[in-house]
Amino acid sequence: MSIPVRIGVVGIGAMGLPIATNLQRKGHAVRVRDIRESALQVAAESGLAACGSARELAACSDLLIVVVVDAAQIDEVLFGADGVVQAAPPAAGARPAVMLCSTIAPQDSAQFGRRLAEAGIATLDAPISGGPVRAGNGTMSIMVAGDRALVEQFDGVLHDMASKVFRIGETLGDGAKTKLVNNLLAGINLAAGAEALALGTRLGLDPRQLFDVICASSGASWIFEDRMARALVDDYVPRAQTRILTKDVGLAVRMAAAADIETPFGREALRAFEAAVAAGLADEDDAAVIKSVAPEFNAGA
């Protein structure tokens, strides 16, 4: 375990809650903040102390880990009326560093970093991957970009959070670029895997046996095995909501377009996820994309 650090976690959702409980279990002084009372209640039941605002949380933290949904929510957390930059500097004069763990556009990571720097706050661009279980046991991945000295300062926390810490570089936004490239491929693999499983089922094959064959063969991918295992038991309780991956793949496709790179597979995957959202599956687990690819899919068939 690393040297204990005062950590604030903003966003106590599918990833933020297990991150917070994992860090507290490893000896850090953790406090949390969320705008949802239901999330704060769950945090309290997990033994986590809460603050009434991001400003209050910043005043008692050395590091703020931000795990909210999108750039608009980050902007409010950081620069809103009760945001991080409104916190008075502690007596020692040092302001908390901010670690941006949400999946956002690289230009947003960069501009948040510039604006925070103007307020005397250092930033790490550090998106995460791996899902709630791995967030809870400290085995997820982090793609971190930012000042080398700042990364070294919080190296212990990073390794308490993740078994894979990838140091992408010192340019804010490069972590976000890396995450979006990964999520583009994840979305493609998931949409294609759902299509393949639905096809086999329609052809009369046993979907569970087909799943086992694919997982042991050349068509395998981590996300296929993880998500389609849920689809096979009709389990769409959200660990990663369909709307979140839809957002991420959309960001990746737009990032590619800005770089003048064609992503036909990415665009098709995005259409599949957008169809799932339009079908009312936005808040279900993203395994539910199989229900938009093949509405008649029935794991029990």
C-alpha cells in the first residue's frame, strides 16, 4: 500500500463508488460527493463520509478524482458556483490536484487543465477502464497524461487504483485520446459480437454453446465474453449503461473525423448503439445492444 493521501471522489456511480471503497480499504482518507441523494446514501452504507459540495470536498483533499458522466458535469464540478476552484486555499497554500477519470474529448481535457492551472490547480488526464469489479479490487487500467512530477507524486494512489498504469505522456488530452481509441474498438467488438451471437441463434444454434466456442476461438474478445455472458442469462442490470458507451463511441468517431480518419466500422457500431438508445435501452447494461441488433433475441430460446 502507498502512503495515505486525503482523497476526494466526485461521482459515486458504477465506477466512482468502487474506486472510493477500494482506496479507503487501502488506507487513504476518502470523502465523496455526488449530486444524487441516492448515491450518497449508498456511499454512507459503504462507510464513506460525504461532503455537501465539490468546493467543500476540495478544501479537505490532496487529490480530487472526478468520475462523472461527461464534460458538462465536469465543468460544473470544477467551475460552478460550488465548484472546486471556489475553495479557499488551505493554510499551507497548496491546492488539491485534480484527476480527470471520465471519458471525454481530448480538447476538453486540455481546456480543463488550462483553466485549472489559472487557478493554481494541477491536473492529471487519467481515464480509466475495466468495469466496476476491477475498479473495486484495484485491477483496472489507467491511461495517465500530465506533468511527470505530478504523476510521480501520486504514483502510489495510481497503483492502488489500478494494476495497469500506462504513462501516456505529459500532454493533457493524450490520455483521453488513448481511452477513446480503446473504446472505439470496444464498441466495434461488442456490436459485432452481439451480431454474431444473434446470427447463430437465428440459425438454430445453441447460443450458450456458440458463446463457449467463440470465447475459445479466433472470434474472442474480452468485451464479448464479459457482456454476452450477461445477455445469455437476460441480465441487463447496468454495470456500464448503453448510453455511456454510445457517448464514448460518438466521441471517438468525431475525434477520428477531426483527424481526417475514416472509421466505417466505428460509425456502424455507433448506429447500433444509437438504435439501442432509441429503443429505450439507454439505462440498461450495454450488453442490451444485442436487443437492437436482433430484437427477437431470446437467450432461453
